[in-house]
Amino acid sequence: IFLYKSVASQKSDLIEMSQECKNSILRPSGETFHLTGKLQKFLDGLKDLANRTYSGDETALQLVHKMKEAGAPYHMHMFPINMKTLVKYYTWDSYDVWEFGELIEETKTVWLDLDAY
């Protein structure tokens, strides 16, 4: 059985995850998978929110509005992202840069579609 969290809980989760993503991009720490894992987790949550919103879930739509009011997702307001810091800290190769870029671009696409809904 799949149980939805309360709107307030989901809102804080996505907003907090977005802040964590932004902080990790600005101040890298740990290993690459910590950053990409955070980005993927946020993207998965955002896709779930989008699917619920498009299927007419009123609480999901309320959450989208709450995120907009809060200025989230925060890491979508960082463009252009300074890749030099990330490449240097994580010693990324071209594949790592591509993987990071794919996560950011997919998140941006999902959010822009939701934002326009």
C-alpha cells in the first residue's frame, strides 16, 4: 500500500532537498555519489509531484504553489553553475560532468513544465 505524506511534510522534504542540493553544489563535500544521489532523489520526488499534479491531485497542485512561493527549487536558480569548483573537488571526467548536467537539465525540464501548469 502506497501512502502519501501530508502536504506540509512533502513540501518541507522537497524544499529541504533542494536547499541541500544547492549547498552541495556551492560547497562540495563527500564523494560524487553524495551529490548525484541528492540530485536524483530530488528529481524522483519532483517527478512524483508532477505526475500527481497532472492527474488532478489537488494537494499536489497546492504543494507546487507552496514551492513557488518559497522560491524553490533553489538549485534551479543557480545558472550558470560554476563547474570548475565541482570538477576540481570531485576530479570529474567528462562522463561525470555529463551525468551531473543530465540530472540538472532533467530537473529543470520537469520543474519548468510544472511551473507553467
